[in-house]
Amino acid sequence: MRKSAQHSAAWAMRSAARQLEELLGRAPESVSAIKPTEEGWEADVEVLELKRVPETTSVLGTYHVRLDAEGELLAYERIRRYTRGQIDRRR
């Protein structure tokens, strides 16, 4: 059994969002992906980077976050920047 199975996905989402906010100084808007790994958890977190009017032109960033089994942030990387009104056509 993986160590990450000791904690729920909801717990990992809160942990990732809280620690990323501490590092970036910006509140995350949502967690768009979360999955357990052998080491802990990986998550993609959406963060408002530049607020604009109208809101559809605001700039957001997607950050890939890795947590250990105890929920401590090991690494993060911005993997995407986009405007709020943009439709993701990838996949």
C-alpha cells in the first residue's frame, strides 16, 4: 500500500493549495488535477496571476505541484499561462 493512501485526495488538495499560496503570495482558484504517486501526491493548481477587467481577460497560471506522503511540498513548476476566457483545445 502506498504511503499517500493514508491521506485523502481532498486533504492533499488543501495541502497543495495552502503551500503554493505561501510561496507565491497568491490564492489558488482551484485544483484541476490530483493523483497519488509512490512518493506522495501530484496536483495541478490554477492561480490568478493578473486580474483584469473584464474578468475573461485575467491571466491565470497552472502550477504542477509535488507533495511527499506527509503533504510537504517538494517542488512546483508553472506549466501553463492563459487568459480566463480561453478554451483549452489540447487533448
